[in-house]
Amino acid sequence: MVSAMTRPTVARVLQGAARADTILESSALTPGTQAQGKINLYGGTEAATIDNITLSLLTYYRHDGLIEPCVLGTHAVAQNIMLEPGATSTVLFSLPVPACTPLSLGDQRVYLRTVLHSTSRIHPGDMDLIHITPHPLMSRVFEGLEQLGFQTSTINCVASQTWWWSQPFMQVFTLLPGGRYQRSLQALELTFDLGVNGMDVWLKLMRNAPTSARRTPAPVDVHCRVSEADLKRRDWAGFLADLIERQGQEKNITKGTGKIPAANGNFLNC
């Protein structure tokens, strides 16, 4: 935000400056892909030299009650551009969309910021709200859980609480159970970790306490990894049901069935 003291100075600097308008080929982007587009440059009333142009993907997450900004990635797309007064120029670009980019669901927002860098003048850049859609593997998981009766309740980007998570935040989907899981589960928390060779799916099962129990059972974390080859899988609901119901096996393990529990406690890997 420009303060009242500096606003007149900035206004004078911007007068006659070049400006930019960034346009994407597609209105919807997917994590782990490339975004294609162009930057239209418009010369002002004076000749301008733009040292370089950068594009950044920005989002935010919540941490300790505060909203923290996060730069997902910055990419240089052009440099040393001379614009004569009133002239126009177009720069084509291909921008990687990081695999960790959160989905535009709930109130989550992702922005594309264009910055024109120059040593002699401040140039107005461009800031655009963009729409991030689920990767096909994510869509299959959502569809499978919906077929099992789960419905999304809340979606939040929160600070990561685990040392092995590669980003400072994680997008958590909380789903409420229906159908066959309505009695056994209070809720299910879903998190994706998309990578180059596949995607990790983390499910936290918030269990209901049996009628005779004095306290609520501890949550059970379930993990699996899927790949592009799994897109051919037809029965995602059955696959996820089998994964969720392993929590019963975990309880048997802790009662001494002779099986060795997973090294990381509650985590079950498939």
C-alpha cells in the first residue's frame, strides 16, 4: 500500500510510463502443468527501457490466526525491451504452475503478478486472479469419495505442521461422511502432495467413539500413492473404501495379532 506521503511522488513517476496487460490462453490452470499466454506492453508518453519482466504466482495461507502471503514461484520471461512513445509490443511466455499450487475452491485465491523492472522508472505491472482446477488424479479421488457418501465441509490452506512437507502450507479438505461411514467416522481430512511421478494422498480418519467408550479414539492417518497409470482405474470408490477400512486392521495390529505395525505408528501405506 502506498502511503499518503509517497503517493504524489509515485504518481509523477508513473505519469507517461509503460504498462502491461497479461493474458492467459486458458482461464483455468492445473497444478503441475505449463500456463501459456502473452504480455501486451503499451508505451507511454516517453520512451521506456524495461530491463526485465517477471511473472509470479501468489497465494496465502493461515497461520496462528494470521494470513501469510506466499510466493509459489517467480519466472523471468523477457529482458531488455525498448518501448517508444505510444508503441506496443507482445511477449509470449510459458509459465510453470507449481505442483503445490492450491486449488481455487472455497475462498482460496491464487494470483498472477506481472512486474516490469527498470532502473530508471516505476512501471505499473499487472495483477490477475486466476482459477486453479484439480489435477485429474485429484478429481478421481474427489469423485470416489463422493460415491462413498462423503461431502466437502470446509477447505483451508494452513501452515504445515510436519517437517517432511516440502511447502510452508498444505491445503486441507474436510469431508463429512454419509452412507456406510456415517456411524464410524466423524469426519475425514484429505490432503494431496502432487509430484513429478505421481501423487501422495493423505487421509486423516476422525473416528466416532463406540457407545461403551469413555473417550474419542485417536485419529488414524492413512496414506497411499497413485500415478498417471491409475487414471485407468475404474473403481476409485472401491479402492478408497479398501484404504479407509484398513483403520480396522490397524486396531487389530495394536492388539497383538502377530503383524508388525508400520514404523510411523498410525500411517498405513499402500
